[in-house]
Amino acid sequence: MNMLSFSEIFPIRGSDLRHLRNMGGLTTMQMAAAAGVKTRKTYENWEKDMSTPNVNQFFSMLRACGFDTDNIDFFHTMKEHRKRAAKQLRGPDGKKVSAKS
């Protein structure tokens, strides 16, 4: 019987990790420490989609960012927040709006 990896069951992208980190107000070094990895480079590779954290590392980072990991809705809440933020950056035509005034 083949075991599924955490990323196959609960897909997480680097952009999700970056958004999580920004919501928590943490640096890449702080996220690496929360995940229990020795260097921030490992965490940065996760944000670049070069690899993924394991389930324990992911939940440790969620807790460090202030999410309640006892409530499974935490990740969906984060994704909804990201979707709303992305919509605010789009004009009526659906195209990205420049940050320049």
C-alpha cells in the first residue's frame, strides 16, 4: 500500500506559505525556526516550490503565525483571505491594477 505524502493530501504552494508568513508578520528566519529547520534557505526553498514541509513542520508554522490548528478551517480561511486580497488588486475588467498612482 502506497502512503500519500502530506502535500498530496493537503496541497500547499510556496505562495501559500509566503502569504501565511506575511499574515503572521514573521521573517523567513523566524518561519525556519518555527519549522525546526537549521537554515532559512530550507524555508525559502519551500516558498519557491522546490520542496515542501512535512505535516509537523507545517502545523508548527501555522501555530507560530497565530492560527488555531485545532480548527481545520484555518487553512481555508487563509486561502479565502488571499482570494479577497487578490480581487481587491483587480479592476472591473479583471486585470491587475497597478500599484502606481
